[in-house]
Amino acid sequence: MSPHSFDILNAIVAILWLIFIFYWGISAVGVKKPVSGKGSWRGWALSRLALAAILIALVKMRVLSQFWNFANGLAFFNNGVVRTAGAVLTAIGIAFAVWARRHLGRNWSGRATMKINHELVTSGPYHFVRHPIYTGVLTALFGSGLVNGPFWMVVFVAGTLIFTWRIRREEMYMMELFPDQYPAYRARTKALIPAVW
């Protein structure tokens, strides 16, 4: 595969993420209002700022420059088949997250929170996993790492840690909101990966 095709794969991944961000922004309009005291924008914003600061520090720290040079030079990240598979995974992950977002409808929130008139959604991708938006985003991040290299793999790991924390918080809210239905739903579906976890 030529270096030019690598540029095309980078562009495809970038366009997919731009579409995802654009859709996410538009679909956030008109969501249900949160229950007061059940979820904090301040905590959400601070966690995102902390993550951004850590990622920037990882890239800019001179001590790690040798690591980044080594990691970026690995043949694995410069393999055309791996990079093409990464672009496909990015597209699949984003499509899965959008499918989940559409099924969640007005119950969606950018942070772990309870909504007024919250509904338990178990249709579409929620039939297979309890947190399909996270499944889709992590799949897309992993795919982006295969296309764009090790930095995106670090973002994938950071995203996994954040989503694992959020899952615990969200499930606590769901158990409180749906004490009769949620335990049964939780027993029959996995959190992120069907039949695994």
C-alpha cells in the first residue's frame, strides 16, 4: 500500500469522526432535563480537562519522545492491511454508537445522570449490550489507533478507563430508577462486549 493511500485512510477516519461529532451535537438538542443533584457538569468538564492535560503531557514530555519515536516506527502501525482494518473498525464503531444514540432518543446525556421521565431502553443495540454507545466509541477509537498510530491507542486506553468508571455510576442510577426491571436486564446482557463483559 502506498503512502498516499495512508493519507486517504487518515482522511477517512477524520471525516468519520467529524460526522460523528456533528451528529452528536445536533442530536443533543431537545434531550430530557436531568434530575437535580443526579450528575454534575462540573465533574464531567473537569474530568475531560484532566484527560486532555494528561494526553498533551504524554505527547510533549521530552522523556517520552524516545518511546513515541519507537512506537510510531513499529511495522504494525505502518501495515496497509492493519490500517485498512482500522478504518473499517472506525466506521463500524461510529455506526454502532449512532444506532445506539438513536434508540436512546431523548434519554441520552453527555454525562452520567438521571433524567426526568427516564425510560429504560432495551431495544436495538441495547438488546446486545447495556452500554452500546461506549462499545461503538471504543471500537472506533481502537480502529483509529490502527490507522493513526500509538497516540490513538493511548486515547483508546484512556477512554476505556473513563467508560468503565461511568458504567459503574450509570448502573447505580439505573438500579435506583428501575429497581424491578434493571436487575433482570443486567442479568441477561453484558456491559460492553456481547457474551464477554
